[in-house]
Amino acid sequence: MLDSKDVQLLENILHQALDSRLTESENKTQNLLESRLADSETKMQNLLESRLSDSETKMQNLLESKLSDSEIKMQNLLESKLSDSETKMHNLLESRLADSETKMHDLLDSKLSDSENMLLNEMDRTRRILEEQISAIQNNLSKMQQHYQIAKLENDNTSMLLQIIRNLQKEIDDLKSEIKILKSKIA
């Protein structure tokens, strides 16, 4: 009879064999499943792409047709509305421009008149100020001329006095020389 070690060894061998077969079976099943899924995905993708392409073509043609019709209608409506709007705006603009020109002309005349008066008043005030300043400058100039004449006379007098002093000094020096000569002759 088999003892417990033999039974356990047989169990381990059976487990290993069973695990090996299960792993092999799982791998085969997984490979088969992946292969069939890949084929199915490819077929579905091709079918989907074909149907999407057909649908896109149909939708694009329908959309282009509808857009073309809509564009023509919108363009006609827009041209009609724009023409009406341009006419109304042109008439309104001409009316407003005429009113605005009249108001601006009146306002400009008024402002120009005010500016002229203000400018004339300012020029008169400036003329008076300048006349006062010119008068003050003329007075100062007259005083400066008098001062200059006095200073010139003083300078001339000083120059003359200096010349006289030099001449007197020269005469004194000459006299001193003559006195020395006479002293030396007497002595």
C-alpha cells in the first residue's frame, strides 16, 4: 500500500501535470481567442470604414446642395436688405450732415468772433505792457548813457591827471638829477 508520502508525491505530480495542461490549454484558448478577435476587429473596421465613407459622401453631397441653396437665398435676401438699408442710411446721413454743417458753421462763426475779440484784447494789453517796458528801458538807457558819459569824463580826467603826475614826476626826477649834479660840483 501507498503511504502518505507516496500519496502526497502522486498528488504533486498530478497537480503539476494538471497545471501544465491547464496552462497549455489556457495559452491555446487565448491565442485562438486573440486570433478570432483580431479577424473580427479587422472585418468590423473594414465594414465600418466602408459604411462611414458612403455615409460621409452622401452627407457631404446633401450638405453641399443644401448649403448652395441656402447661400443663394441668403445672398439675395442680403442684397435686398443691404440695398434698402443703404438708401435709408444715405438719406438719413445727408439730412444729418446738412443739419450738422449748419450748426457747425454757426458755432464756428461765433467762436471765431470770440477768438478775434479775445486776440485783439490780448494784443492791446500786450502792446501796453511792451510800451511800458520800452519806456522803462529807454529811461534806463538814458541813465546808463549819462552814467557812461560821467564815467568816461572821469576816466579822461584820471588819465589826464596821471599824465600830469608822470610829467611832474619826470620834472622832479630831472630836478633831483640836476641838484645832485650841482651838489657834486659844489662839493
